[in-house]
Amino acid sequence: MEENRKRILKLRQIAEGERATALKARESWHMFTIMAEFIESTERLSGVHPAVTIFGSARLAPDHPYYLQCVDVARRLSDAGFAVISGGGPGIMEAANRGAFEGTSASVGLNIELPHEQKTNPWQNISLTFRHFFARKVAFVKYADAYVIFPGGFGTMDELSEVLTLIQTGKSRHIPVILVGSSFWRGLLDWIQVQMAGSGMIEPGDLNLVQLIDEPANIVEAIFAFYEAHDIEPSDEERQRMLYL
């Protein structure tokens, strides 16, 4: 049988000099923009501690019960000494920033450039704008001491799955992951228990990485309870692991 050989040109093998130069310049410049986002987020956020990252839908109006609940949660966290980090846009992101802005601690928005849906909200003490989703997601994780996750769509599911994977695999330190909205999340948690854990795709104990809490006061209490048993400052080993997110 004749070996299937594929000829894949390297950049230096592209015959058209101008095209090769243009490609190289564009890719090189793109790498610098990625580096710039990591550098700026490190400079702006390194002093934000302790902090709670809040995820949730961008599509909820200010009169929606989840929006109002999120404002309450964020205000309580802010007054308790936690900076609040959100995606900086509308819906739950806006509610998180709004509650924190009205409190005593910093309100942080990590905005993203999107063709639609994303519009920066005005309740941000610290505001950064990203072009790259992955650089933004690293910032969400790197500076969080807890996650509070309200109902949302694909983006929220992606963020929930990401943080659970990082904690499960030990790439990130074990911190509270709190889901808000029992009626919204219960079906998913039941499915995870029956299908994922029941089929051996995850360990049964992995379900303990998540707490389901609806009452705003109990959310803050659960975070404090966790850190009564754990040091809120990352260990040297944890800091080293976080460099490789």
C-alpha cells in the first residue's frame, strides 16, 4: 500500500514572498496582542483580592428576578470585603457589577469584543476589554476565590464546565462553586449524577465540587464557611499551578 504523503508548506517554503511576509507579520502581531492582554490583566488585577467571579446570562432584563437576586448577592459580597468580577456586559454581568459598585469593594468588568450582545455596563471600577476569549477566561479563573453562577446559556455552561474541569484536574485550586437557581440547575445536576457519574465518566465525589444555593445570605455564608477551613491565600504550590492554566 502506497504511503499517504501530505505536503504541508512551512511559512518559509511559501513561494510568494509578499504573501509569506504578510502572513508572518500578521501572525507575529497577533501574538503580541495576546501577550498584551495577559500583561494588562495581570497589572490591573493582581491587587484585586479576595474576589468572587460571577457568571450568568447576558439576556436578562433589569426587572428579572435573577437580575435582582444577583444585585443582592453582589452587594453582600462587596460589603463583606470581596471584589466582584463579571464579564462587564448586560444581564447578570451588569447585575453583578451594579451590586458590587454599590458596595464597598471593587467592581471589575472583563469585557469582550463581540459582533452582538456585549455592551459594556457603567458599573465598573476596573474595566478591561479583551479580544480573545481564552485570555479573558484565564483572568476570570486566576483572580477568583469563589465562583457564583446564575442561570445562563452556552457561554455560562462553557464557563461552568471550564472551572469544574480545572478544579477536578488540579490545574486550579479547589474553591467554592455555587450555582444559584435550583429550578434551573437541578435537572442538569441530576443528569450529571445519573449519566456522567453513573457511567463512570466522573467520580461520584466530583459532584461535591458544586453547591446549589438560592438565598443570597447563605451564598456569602457558604463562601466564608469554606475559608474558615481553608487558607484564602493560595499556597506557593497553588500559585505555581495557576501559572499553567
